[in-house]
Amino acid sequence: MFAAHGTLAWPETAHGQLWHAVTLLREYRGDGHVVALVANELSGLDALVSHTASGIGFSVGFARRLRGWTEDEWAEGTDGLRLRGLLDAGGALTMQGAELRAQIEDLTDALAYVPWRGVSDDDAAEVAAVAASIRKAVRSAGLFPGVAFGPRYGGHR
């Protein structure tokens, strides 16, 4: 997805340029995340089920509806992760599952760091401040339903 977005012309407006830049960074990270998932033998469903089990992503109901998985498909995915020892009987991550999710996120972060290498600490702080103000505005506006995210959403993994 990064390569496809990279072929698009840069917008002329400042907000368009910001949106395009963020999209490029998001898709670059996303491509690396797919690599990390595939390298660790997780399908798209496995990835989503295990991520919701962490509590820091989407809630199960929202994730299932958003991505179009049926209840039966979700149950099959959950059962498969149980058989692999990644989820316990209640659907929570086991120690092995938590370690695998951490390994995947660490690899994703390492792969996503490349575009940030040339960013100074001051510039990184400015980006973080702008992002925090945008996040605050989005949350204040109530753009996402309260049931969209898990109990630990926004917390450290």
C-alpha cells in the first residue's frame, strides 16, 4: 500500500500534504506489520483475534463487524489460536500468545523506524505535540463509538 500511495502526487494544500504524509507513514508501517504477521504465521483473522485479545485494539464486536468476519469464522479463528496455545479457554492471550504479540509489534516497530531516522528530537517532539492535539480533538468530538475499542485501548502493550 505504501508503494501505491507513493505514486500519488503531493496535494497543494497544507492539510492535504499532512494527510498524504501521514497516509504514507501509516501504510509503510502497515506493510511492515503484514510482514511481521506473515513471518509469525498469523493469518488476517488470527492477527485480529489475537490483537483484540490484548485489549489494546478494537473490541471484538467492533473488529468483527468492521472487517466482515462472521461469528462462526471468528469462533474458528479463536479455536485455532487456542489449539496453537496462543489463547486460553476464556479467549485471553496466554503467556505464549502475549510473547508472540510483543514479538510482532517489536518487529513492526523496527521495520517502521526507517523513515524516522532523519527526524531530529525537536522535530519528533513537535510531531508528537501536533498528534496529541489532533487525538484530543477527535476524542472530544466523539467520532468513534464508545464500544469500538478494547479496555486497554491507548495503553502500552
